[in-house]
Amino acid sequence: MRIAIDFRLLFTCTCALASLSLSVLFATGCNRGGDGGEAAKRQFISVGTAPVGGAFYTVGSAVCEVLNEQSGDSNWRVSAESTGGSMENIRLLTQGKLQFAMSNSSITYFAVRGEGDWEQKHDSRAVMTLFPNVAMFVTPAGSPIKTVADLKGKRVFLGPEGAGFEYFVNPILESHGLTIADITPRYGSQQSAVDLLGDGAVDAAMIGGGVPNPALAQMAQANPIRLIPYDDAAKAKLINDYPFFEAATIPGGTYSGIDEDYNGLNVGSAHLITHSSIDEQLVYDFVKKVYESREQIASRHRAAKDITPENVAKANGTEFHPGAIRYYEEIGIWPTTVKND
């Protein structure tokens, strides 16, 4: 009798579980498409940015806000995810935890090749070049540091530790005959660099980002500063050797007390990237929507003004995703503005 009761109980539970499984499967199928109504068409897209407060987060947030407002028939829900920045974003794309992300093109360049400290080659693909990351060494106006070579033996702020800035700082130092071992590096947020330089805790600081840079503007307002020039021959070599370096000029008057143009370097443009496995149609639709909404995005952050026909398809050493290429070909800017290297 006891065995018979157990079998009947087992049969009842099995039927209940089967019924529950079918209900869940049916509900899941409805939510993914077909005639499931509003929820059926909703597509969730995560975009990796960087810590709150930096240009990556604010520009990335602007992109997501505008895409949500301009989603149209796509019914997207696009969210800006605060992350550790370029290096974490690349790994999260590889792990399938993000659909798109922002990155510094100098960092992506080494990641897709598995060079430097990267543990493997990452199959990241460029989607859209956004804005130049103009970076330079800054020192107090009264400092004896006049050239990059003068940084030898000095305390130099290099940015957030682990953010990957060494991927463009190392080549810059090497082109001027230095290495990281020749300086005493200090790390932290760009905001902390304002206090460190002002207090004399560091002799110079590497500051970069979109122009104007809030941290650099604050430095210039607080105390007279000097933008340390790059050696012309070193700059030319960097531009020749790496596709992510290019000349960049900061107009005089951009920062308080600096009246002349500063001829510096874009040390790796900010760009949107994705993983090679992401669906081509999704990438096409995403790029199209961002490009067509570029004026609204630029109205929310000045750096996004560089989302232009001349810039979005610029080559920077990372292969473009086929979905992006298809869109740029359709609007006629791919053949004349970029070589997919």
C-alpha cells in the first residue's frame, strides 16, 4: 500500500511540474515576440561606460537617453551601465554581459591583439568613433619641467590605476626616451589630480579626455598651469607607428591663462565597440539610430559634437563590425573615409 501511494504522489507531482514547465515556456515564448503585445517587442540593450563623473559615463548616458526617446518601432530599452571603464568593458563584452560599450581606442587596439597585459585576444569590433581623447602632461606654470624628458625622476600622476592608461602613456614616454621606471607614478581619479597638483603632491599630471576637460579647466582656474609640449619628432613617430595616435590642437583660450594654441595628441579616440558575435542587424539598427540622433546627443554633452560624417567611421586599429560597415556604406561615407584595418 505505501509503495502505491508514493507512486501516485510521484505521478501527481510530475504532472504538476510538466504543466508548470509548459506555462513558463509559453510565457517566455510570448515575451520574445509574436502577438505578446508591448512586452513582446521590448529589447533590452546594455551599454558599458565608465565610473560616474567622467566623459564616458556622461556621453554614454546621453546616447542611451536619446535612443530611448527615439526608439520608435524598435521599442528598445537602452541602459548605461557604470563600469570600471575600457578594460572592464572589453572583458564584459567577451563574457556576453554587455551588447555595446565605450572604450579608448588605444586600449582596444592592444586588446584585440592580445598584447601588453591582455590575457587573450578579445574579439571586439568598432562600431562608431565618437570624440578625440586629447591628453597631455600638465605642470604648474612656475615648474622647472619644460619638456616630457624633464619628467625623469619626478612624481607624475597618471590616472586611475587599472584603467589601462598605460597603453598610451608607455608609448608616449618611450618616444621621449623614458619608461615608467624613470618616474614615480601616482594614481587616482582626474578630480583628485586637481588637488594633488595644487598641493604640490605631484610635479606633473597626465590629463586627458574630451575638450574642454573639466578637471583641466578646474586646475587652470585654481592656479596658473603649463601644458607640456610633445617633442615634434616623438609626436611624428607615435602617429606613424600607431593608428590610434593623431595630431590634435586645443585652441587658445579654451583654458584660463593659456592663450596660445596647444599642438598636442589625440591619444586614442573614444569609440563605441561591440563583440564580433553580436547580431549584424542589431548593430546596424543601433548605429543608424545613434548617427541619426547625433544632434540630440550633442546637445546633452559637448564632446558628442564630433559624431560627424567625417569622424564616425575613422579607422583606429580595430576592425569594424559588419553591421556598422553596412550602414556606413549605405549613407556613402565608408569607401571615402575609412580603411577597415
